[in-house]
Amino acid sequence: MDGVHASSGPGPAGTPPGGGGFEIRVGGKISDTFKSAFDELTVVLRPAETVLLGAGLDQSALYAILDRIQALGLELLEVRRLPGPAGDAG
């Protein structure tokens, strides 16, 4: 997706470029092999979890990502919708 990039730095998990989207947290740090399964997302590694950020995802894309998380045996901790740009009621 345009405007979304992979990052392994420990920076804060903010709103992805382009406004609203989803923040998905999984337990533990995922390996580089698993990171490649989420190329369309920004990947932020934290000490006890991995944060996956996606901008412009529709529900079918979100469910596909959740299916991948389950298929890889990752522990899903949280899924959260991020606020869109100011004035976006969506």
C-alpha cells in the first residue's frame, strides 16, 4: 500500500501515514520471516509485543491479516481502530 513502510525501530506506535487505520498488537517480537508476511503494514517491535499498523484497510483486508496472525500461531492481544484525520466521522 502507498505510504506504508516497514520499521523495526522501537519508536512510538502512532497513526500510520495517511490518517486512520488499524493498530494490531501481537504478543512477543515477531521474526524477520514473520514480518515479511505483513509487508503491507508498518511493523514496530516492542520488548514484549509487536505492533502492526495499517492505513486505509477495509474490513476484508483486516480479516485477512487476522487470518494470517492465526495461521502463524501468533498471540493476538488487541485490535484497535485508529482515529482518522480531523473531521472524519468514518
